[in-house]
Amino acid sequence: MDTATTTDYPSFEDILENFELLDDWEDRYRYVIELGKMLEPLPDALRTPDTKVQGCVSQVWLSTTVHPEGVPRLSFVGDSDAHIVRGLIAILLAIYSDKTANEILDIDAVATLGKLHLNDHLTPQRSNGLMAMVTRIRTDAERARSGAA
């Protein structure tokens, strides 16, 4: 797991609230893309085979930093070559970043993401990729919790 920093972006609650204000999915897609533009570009040093997420059609990298003081707390940075996927990464960072390993593992990703109704509007490949990113985050949290980070 690599050392990286996160940038400021809206909380998941803010994202959900903004989603509910937008009436059509075209506007919601644009919003997701705007969320992706808020992510800082991932440094080339973090674009490695270890940070690449398998199971995504697009190229996706997620880098995890474990802050071991007391209960392990994790933060994430990520990037993709696809605009919409960058936005999905931003949503995942809003859900998971700066939480303890136990908090991350307690999050029901399907229920949480379901509040945005993304599965109804993403292609099956994008949905699978989104779940591959969630799996990667959960795996990193499990490693951190077991001390294998």
C-alpha cells in the first residue's frame, strides 16, 4: 500500500443530496464526471501493477494509505482513464476514505450505492468495475485490520 494524500471533495451525503436535486440522468452523469474532475491526478509513481484494479474495463488505479495510529484508518486516492469512472472513484472515496478498517468493512456497498440508483443506469461492465473497486477497498481494509498492511 502506497503513501498518498486525498483531496477535498463532497461527502457522500452531499453527493446524494445533489443527485436528488438533479431530475434526469444526463445531468447526473455530468455531475459524476464533475466529481471525477475534482480528483487530483494520480502521480505516475502510483500507477503500478499493485495499484491497478483488476476486473475493470477501463484502467483504474487505487492506492491505499493506512494510518496505523491506534485503530487503523485508511485513506484512498485513485484515477482512471475514463471520465465517468473517475467520478465513480470520487464517490467511493467519499464513502470510504478516512474511515477505520472496521467502519469500511461495516459499510454495505450495495445498499449505500443503491441510494444513487447507479446500477439502473450503468452498463453491466461499469457496475462490475465499480464492485471490483469496492472489493479492492474492502480487501485493503481487511489487511489493515489484521495487521498485514
